[in-house]
Amino acid sequence: MGTGKHRWKKISFHRFPSLIKKKPPTEFTCPLSGSLMADPVIVSSGHTFDRNCVHACKTLRFKPILSDGSTPDFSTLIPNLALKSTILNWCNSYLVDHPKPIDSISAEKIIRTLMASQSQENNAVKSGLTRPPSQLSSSSEQSVAPPAATSGPTTPVPLTVRPSCYSSSSSSDIETLIPNLAEEDDLISRLNSSQVFEQEEAVMSLRRISRTREDSRVQLCSPRLLSALRSLIVSRYSTLQVNAVAVLVNLSLENQNKVKIVRSGIVPPLIDVLKGGFPEAQDHAAGALFSLALDDQNKTAIGVLGALPPLLHALRSDSERARQDSALALYHLSIVRSNRSKMVKLGSVQALLGMVRSGHMTGRAMLILCNLALCGEGRAAMLDSGAVECFVGMLSRDKFESESTRDSCVVALYGLSLGGLRFKGLAKEAGAEEVLRKVEQVGSERAREKAGRILETMKGRDGEEEVDWEELLNSGERLGVESASCIDHLAKDVAFKSADLQIMKYTLQDR
């Protein structure tokens, strides 16, 4: 039995684990300063750092080499509100003082020390005394590397491959063992319980487990569990709804789960959450749709099921995470021709151009506009809305958040140049020739190539009768729709019929 004093001690240590464990998870510390992050930001390469450390690196023009051998891209900074909230919650749970922001002077001292250390390591590598950083093992999964850049006519790929609402958790704080079949049955039983508190405990436990290891997420993504989650996603209880959608985001990170999730009929309830769910659940819903849209087999189905209108509306959300993930979801969905046409009809061109003009998420908006410029309806809407004057003005001012945004601007103009004589007139009126000549001299290889093609289009030929190329192209597009459709079906017969159509079939039945 023990004395009352001993019993009190046991209860205290059981209920307050902070008394015996205070070390923060690796993911909560800045890779540059090694301290708990007070203001975490995601940079263009997907890594997360403390804001002032990034500013110090940019001020000192220092490109650190991380423990995994990669070099971060600091061209864009996005506040990582999810991680900041998680860090503060962790501090509250373990009675740890909230981290204080590093002042600029201290941040510069830290970076200068790191610069000196890296310089010594480089000298040692040259002398053969140590291994280069790329051969050293990484102690954490701080971020996901962006996809490799590709050449060709495609539009630039966004610099993130995971939803903003996702943040990995330390395996030291969360049970990493994969649940066995009996435990899975117990989870599903509690998820389907008539008692709300049992459902809450089960879904929070599932959220913790699904954050840990890849093989656990694959095993957990079963039809029974997805069915149980589907009913909780639209729950009127905030805890159930938020955690259920968060679990879905975690499960969707694995490529082999993406099609399975869409086939389970979960997209319609996700759309309902995005339209009118709890604010945090809306953030997760946007992230889930972005993650699911990464799979080519899902793009058509997600558009057919009605995700485009709420995603466009979410671009004006009060939440930064919802705006970012919705923009990335729309980018991937707009790769499909049918979705591009729907987006144009929904007024996306005017909304996106408004974002570009106001400087709000310019890079993301330009990526989507590049895709919309590939279709006749998109070109017409963009020409009507003053896109040529807008893009030429941006290039003349040469004020871009990153080189990729400038490239997107040139690529979008190239898409508009397929509009024929109308584009030619608008481009000359906007003074595009002089601006594009400058791009040919100082732009990236991709931008120079596109600028050259636009200039060739603008030259035309003297002495020839002018032809309304836009009308000719539009008529050609109308005549070629059936042919193009047949070619697509022949070339992708197995992928389209057995995947996209089946996905739509299953999801519409379950709706």
C-alpha cells in the first residue's frame, strides 16, 4: 500500500511526466541554433528554421550545409503556425518556459560561428581528414526535399510536397510501434463507439500513431478504418472532426494510400468540412485535398466531386495554412484539362490576377495561371482581364519573391502568346518587346527560351494578310476535341478506365 506520501509521489510522476522528461523533440529545435524555435518558418526548400536565423543567413549571404548534406533555399519564408502551436502546447504540457525569439545580433553571432565551423569542415574534407556532410547520417526528418527540377514545357513545380498542416513528431515522445491486428480492431471499435469520450481517445491515439512511421500509415489505411473516419469527419464535436481530418492528412502522405482514400468516398465529407467545418479542421481538409491531388489518378475525380469552388474560396481564408495548401491543391488539379475549364468558369482567373496585383501569394497564383493559360478559355479570360499588361509590368519592375516566380511570369506570357493577333496587339501596347529583350539577357535559361519564342510570335511577317489566329486556333480546338479525347483514351486506357472512372464511381456511390 505505502504511505500517503509515497502514493502522492507516484500519482504526481504519473500525471506530470514533465518532472522526469524535459528534453524537447529534435523537430522543435532550429537546425542552425539548436534552440527551441520561437518563430518557426518554412523556407522554399521545405526546411524549417527560426526566423531570425534565416534573416542572419541572408544578411551574411551564408548557405549552410545541413546534417543530411542538403543546402536550404531561403528565397521564400512562410510562418509555420502549426509547428509553433505544437511547440507551445509541448511547453505547457511539460512545464517548460516558452521559447523567446532570438534577437538579430545573437542570431548573427550564431551564424558566424556556424560559418567558421563549416569552413573548418570544408578544409578538413579537402585534406581527407573527414567525410563530407552528405555521407553523414541525419538525426531527424526535419523536412521533405522538394522534387527535382525538370526541363521542358511544363510549369514549375511547387516547392513543397507535404501539406502545411503536417508536422512530424519525435519518435521519443510518441509510440512508434505499428499496431497489431488486435489493437487495430480495438481502435476501430472505439472509433465506432456510441460514447463520445471513447471516440475522442481513439482518434487522438490514431493521430499520434499515424505521425510516426511509414509502414504504420500504410497498414492503418484499411477500408474499415477509413469508413470509421468518414463518419467522424462530419462530427459536430470539434475534437472529433479536427483529429479525424488530421489522421487523414497523415495517412494520405503515403503514395499507395492516396487512391485508396479517394475510392473510400472520403472526398465529399472533406469538401463539406472545407465549406463549413471548424477552422482547424478546414486547415487540415485543405491539406488533405492537396496531398490527395498529388496523385494523377485522383485529379479528375477530385474535380468532379466538387472540390474546386471551396478550394478557390479558401484562397481568401483567414488561415495562412489553408490558403497555401488550397493554392497548391488548385495547382495540381489544374494540370487536368477538364479542371482548367471548370476553374475558368468559376472566375478563378480574376481572383488569381487580383492576388498577383496585390502581391498576395504571387508565386502560387502564377503557377496556377501558367496552367490556365494552356487552354483556350483560360487564355481568353486572362486577355480580357488585363493579364498581359499585368505580367509585363511585373517583369519591367523586376520585383519577384523568387527566380521561379519570374520564370512563371514569362511562362504565363508564353501561354498567352498562343492567343494570336489579340495577344500581339496587347503585348505591343504594354511595351512587352523591350522587357522581353531584357529577360533574354538576364533571365534563367528557361525564361530566355520562352522570351525568345514570344518575341518571334510578336514579329509576324510583313506584307502578308493578317489572319485571326485566335479564331483559327479556337476552331481547331473545337474540331480536335473528339480526336484528342480519343487519343487520350487510347493512350491511357488502362490508367483512365480502371483508375479515374472507378474512383469516381466509388466516391459518387458513397456520397
